[in-house]
Amino acid sequence: MDVFWNAPPVSRTYAAAAFVVSVLGYTGFIPLMPLVFVKPLVFKLPPQIWRVATAFLITGDKFGIIFDPYMLYTYGSQLEVGSSRFSRPGDFFTYLVFLCTVIAATAGFYLDAWRFIDAVTLAFAYTFAQDNPRKKVSIFILTFEARWLPYALLTFTFVMAGPYQAMIQATGLLAAHLYDFLTRIWPEFGGGRNVVVTPRFVGRWFGADTAGRPITRGYGTAFTPQTAETRPHEAGWSSGWEIPGTSWGNRGPGRRLGGE
């Protein structure tokens, strides 16, 4: 149990929930039909909204019960702990919610898929490949650079399950690329604003109320960014350091160069 609780919280919870629900469902202890995504039932009155969420917890049958949670945790935990994209508390959770929203809209409402976990796995793999393009990864007996990982997974699905399942899984690639565009490409190269931000209440769930102080966790130590409110001595534009006997580092009245 110590190993479980020391693992990254979002990845461990998602993978464990998917494994438990799928085992109970495929062994007949609980019915899966009330959990799968069925578009007419989501919109009927009263709406069965929970299906949008529970469809992300159903793995494939047989070997998929083990393989799908393993893939989720493997790539999800590496992103949650090691990716600079998710340096602030709650960022990875926000990323996951964004992925699920796009996947539900495309795979569920457009392609009429009944479960979405394969698309999430591909989304994790795509983001991991972007962060580690030259890293060596292995699938079964094949070893290659991580930049080819999402396309290898997509090809594997196409061969083993057919084009329709590959289309459903490809919505995860679309979701991950859209997240990358909105949070990195558009702000950095297009001059736009990042619209996918972690809400403050989500940050507080993951410890952001201790801004500026280290958060020691079983799976690492995070430092939440400081703001002007938490750094009153740096609220101005002073450099933050001072040379004894000079006025450097102290904010003065300021004068225009070349003026009187």
C-alpha cells in the first residue's frame, strides 16, 4: 500500500479505478451497461450524465484489463512527475479533464463510441513523445524512439481492431495536440493567450495554498509559483538584491534618459 500511496495521485487513481471497474464488470460482479456511453441515454430525461465519466473507466476485455491500466499509469505518471508542462499543483489534473472533454465530444458524440480509455492512452503517449522525442521505448519486441510511439500504438489498433477503433483512439491524439496548441504553440509563437489554465480551487486541492514553499510528496517535491501577494518585498520592479554602499536594488523615483 505504501507503493500505491507514494505514486503520483492522478495517475494512480485513474489507473486503479479503471482496473477495478473493469475487473468487476467483465467478471459479472457489476453490470457494465449502465456505465458505457450511449448518446441517446445521455440526452434523455432525466439525463444519464454519469455515462460521460464512467466510459473512461472501462478497459478492453481479456488482456486489455491489465494492459490498458498499465499503459495509463506508465505514461501518465511520467508526465505527472517529470513534465515541465505540469509544474504547478493541479496542472496534470486540468490536462486530463481537457483531454476527456475533447475525447467525449469527438469519440462519444460524433463517432458514437461507448468507451474512451484507448483514446486517453494515446493522448498520454503523444504528450510523452513530445517531451521525450529521442527516448527509447519498447512495445512488445519493438524498440524505437518515443516520437514514433503514438503512431505505433495507432497502427497496432488499426491492425488488431480495425479502422473504426483506430478512429476512436485517434481522437486522443487530436485532444493532446489541441492541448499543446492552446497552451504552448499559440501563446509562444502566435502571440495569443493560454486559455487552458488550472482553476485556483483545483490548485488548492493539490496543495497550491502553500505558495512559494516546497510541497513534499511521496513521488517528488513541487514548488508552487509565488505571486506579488506572497512576495511583498518584490512587489515593485526592484532587482531583489543590493550592493552595499550603493543604491542598486532600491527603487528610486526614476528619470527618463536624456531628460532633465
